[in-house]
Amino acid sequence: MKKIGYGLLGLLAVALLLLPLQPASNPLQVFAESAAAAESGASELQKQTSLNHVVKLYVPSTVNGSIPIADEAHVRFVDEALAKFSNLFGGATAIEGTGGWVDDNKRLIKEKVTIVYSFADKLDNPSLNEVVAYAKQLKQDLTQSSVSLEVDGKMYFIE
């Protein structure tokens, strides 16, 4: 993650985040009051940098829905996703799990899946568009019917 320096503007931004939304007559007075509140009344946790959004990409380990790919290929796709998310959001984490779905013959299909995720302070349209484009490419590369993308707790099936 990128290290954030706290100069005068940084302190002002932190102070404004900690303030309740109310009309202010003098911005310098607001800054002084909120800086004092941050020093005295805020918990140690509230004084820390936080990120408000999370983006998760579910990287399948199969092609054509249920045919396993080689571990080396799966690692390559996960590494590409980690690099993409790190470039977009400053860092990323990958965790392994097991996914499952029921096919047309009512059989449970299980597969290894890796969730690559990043936390972000802001999610803008260019970043989200780039993630969706990457998910579409992953879907095509693995000949999947869709790839799962989760943003702030909402699941999207990228087709």
C-alpha cells in the first residue's frame, strides 16, 4: 500500500472526515476544532487510515466450466490478477477456497477458486471499467460462461 504523508492538507482532510456534517462559518475554525478532537477524543483506531471499498475477483481453476487447468496456469492467472489489482488500488491479497455450482444434470461441480481482492479509498468509473474489462478477458481466456466480481458486497456475474 502507498504510504500517506500527513502535511497540513492531509490533517485538514482527516479532520474533515471526522467531523459531523454541519454548516461551518469559518473553515480554519473547523480545522482547528476537528484537529483538537482528533487528538483528544478519537480512538486510536479512528486516527488510522481506512479504506471504504472492496473489490473481489473470483479466479476459476477450470476451463469450459469444469475441466481443471494445470496448477501453473492457475497460478499465472492469479498472479496477473494480483498485479492488475495492485496497480489499480495499491495492493491486493489472494485467498484460496472451494466454489461449487450445479450443472444441467443436477450434479454438484466443485472447483478450486482463488479470490483476489483489494481495498480502496475511492472507486472511480475508469478503475471499475478496467476491472470489468479484465474479468471479461479472464472469462474468455478460461472459456467460462461468466466470472464473478464482487464490489462492496454485491456480486456481479461478468458475461
